[in-house]
Amino acid sequence: MSPAPLPVLMAVLLTAVPGSAGTHSTIDLIDRRTPPGPSTRQHTAPTPPAHQRTAPAPPARWDWPLVGRPHVLRGFAPPAQPWLAGHRGIDLAAPPGTEVRAAGAGTVGYAGPLAERGVVTVLHADGLRTTYLPVQPSVRHGQTVGRGETIGVVQDVPGHCPAACLHWGLLRDRPYLDPLLLLGRGQVRLLPVWPTHRERAGHP
């Protein structure tokens, strides 16, 4: 049996799964055998008060789910309607067996087979959820993972990409978002939240 189309898989998933440059020291070009004169004497800048010093940058919350900076084979392109074709995440080039890492710290919400593919989801703060497939999981439901921690390896499952890839998704509650937004990239393009059957029937 051929794997289920990705839109079908995503629909099942929704119902099944709740440099900066370094500091270089100044090179002293003055001949130390010659006493410094008015034109060669170096002046040291005074140390600024503590309240004026720049605080260190906070550690990054998010990172790529693959080592390094993987090549994006296909970007985020959500459909206008739930039954239309679209792309609810991004595809990253990755041969089978490549380690997959949690893009951010969280708790494993699902790890196992789904529609003939291995799927791992990680629940994060602020209602965010990242999804990874096809992945052979090395984690279990309820396990706490840190940013960059290995959660499985890419499976050799044909059908979604012309070549092997990792499909990386991001949701805030139910709407899909571009996962590149986590890295300061991508576009703010939401997958609409369509009304339920009860809402269409006029029930609260």
C-alpha cells in the first residue's frame, strides 16, 4: 500500500496529536624598546559603568532540526481550503538515517507510526507544536527533550519528496505556521481555521 498523501496525514495528525564575530585583541605595533612619546602613547578607554554595559545575548530558543543549515527543497504554502492541495510545512534535504533533532525544548506529544510514516511531535511553550516526518523515533510519548536533542532518524519512505527529505511542520494550537519563523525567517502565512460542523449549524 502506498503512503497516504501528506494533506491526509496532516489532517490525521491534527486529530491524533493534542555569529557574531569574535573579539580580536589589538596588535601593538609600537617598538617596546623605545619609551612611548606623545605621539605613540596609547590611551585606554575607561570602563563604562555597570548600568551602561551591554548584556550578553540570551541563548537561542530554536535551531534547525538537522545538523548545520540544511537545504530547503520546498517551502511553506498552505492551502486556502482544507481539501485543496498545499504544503503545511517545509521539506529539508536529508538522506535516510540522518539524525533528526528537536528544534526547541519541549515534551514529546507523539512518537510512532501514523499513516504508514513515522511521526514525532514536540509540544512547546505558548501553544506551539513542531512535527517531524518521516522519522524513526528514538524518544517516547511524555519524554522531555532539549533544543538540539536527537529524537530519531530520517526514514526511507518514498512518495513525498523526489529525494529523501525531512518534512518539518509548526502549529500554534490548530493553525499551521511557517517553521522558518522560529529561526527569524519565513513568512507569516496562517492556515485558516475553518468552522466546525456545530458552528456551521449555528450551535455555540
